[in-house]
Amino acid sequence: MMIIQIYAIISEKDACSLAKLGVDHIGVVVSEMGDKEKGIVSLAKAKKIIATIKNEQKKSSVIVNTVAITEIERFVSILKMDILHVCSETSLKKLKNIKQMLKKYNVKLMYAIPVKSEESIKKAVAVSQIVDYILLDSPDESKQMSGFVGATGKVHDWSISKCIIEEVSVPVILGGGLSPKNVQRAITMVHPAGVDAKTSLDLPFMSGRKDIEKVALFVKKARKMSK
């Protein structure tokens, strides 16, 4: 079954709506105080959203705005998410340390790789020995968090993504500019274990909310390809 992952949720209401539409991984981006216009929630709000996701029997995938392991662990210990999604350039040694720390909390590790060149394939192969999921995203400046991978709204070279999927054994989720218009073409070409979307499903005016009709169409089109 194709994994459908949607970022970035800022309310319990949207989390419930996405769960009912059949979204598997509901993504939350968290900082201490949050930034609602960018789709980033506070630690306190994230706790409520993650509890809602758990209640709906879906998985919570969480990005935190820190790269320090002690701070990451503080977020993990408070939020108890299902998946920690690391989306900043991280050494293999540090990834191993994060993975070891997550075992205490029974939390899975997802790592985002910006798909640029042959180097992206090498990185993915090395990372696949450590993480539980790989997310393939587009390089470029994130509209959400400076220095982080993702939320560009741009498509990358899917032929490189296809090579990565053929080389690694962990589930690979394809992100980067996916929308109801191109998700079926992406699945046909790349054959990922899952698909991820954010920017194309946002309501306008920097509200951080999701266009539920677009989410429904995205889910419907992706599910059609996985039958």
C-alpha cells in the first residue's frame, strides 16, 4: 500500500480531516513558540495535534527546528511522535547517534535527501543503513525553515530518485513539488513506497491551513496508482 504523507498540519481539525481522507503519515513542523503563517506549530500545540493523530490511528511525522541532539531528544520525549523527520544536512555519525537515542522512545527515523546528482545516490545508500525511511526532496531554499530540506514547491530530477529507490532497501517517500496534477506521473516513473506533499495543498495567504479538497484529490489520485 502506497504511503501518503502530508505536511504541515497546524490544527487538530485539519489532522482529523486528513486522517478521514486516508492520509497515512500526518506531518507536523515544530518550534518552541511556533510560526503559524509558515505552518510551524508550538511545542504545546504539537502535543495536541499528535494526540489527535494517534487517536485517529495514523502516524505522526515530526520535524523540529533544531539540529542539537540534546534539544531533539527534549522534543521527542515531550511529543512522543511516531517518526522523527530530520531534514538538515547531517553526518552519518550523528544520524547513528540520533537513531540510537530514538530507540529509547520507540520512534522511527526519516531522513530527507535533496536530490541533485550522483552524490545524492551515494548519500542515500549510506544513510539507508541507518534510517527507517528516506524522503527524497528538491534542493533549494526552504520556504518554511532556513537551511532545511523541503517546502520548495519545486520538482527535482525524478530519474535520480528512481535510481535511489533501485539501490536501497528501506522505504523511500518521494516529495518535492508533488500535486494532484503530477502525482500519478511521479508514481508511474519513480515507483516510490510513498508520496509526500505540502506546498501544493496549502491554502493561500500564508494561513498554514490545508485545502482539504485538494488533499482529497491528491489522496484519490495516489491511491488509484497503488491498487
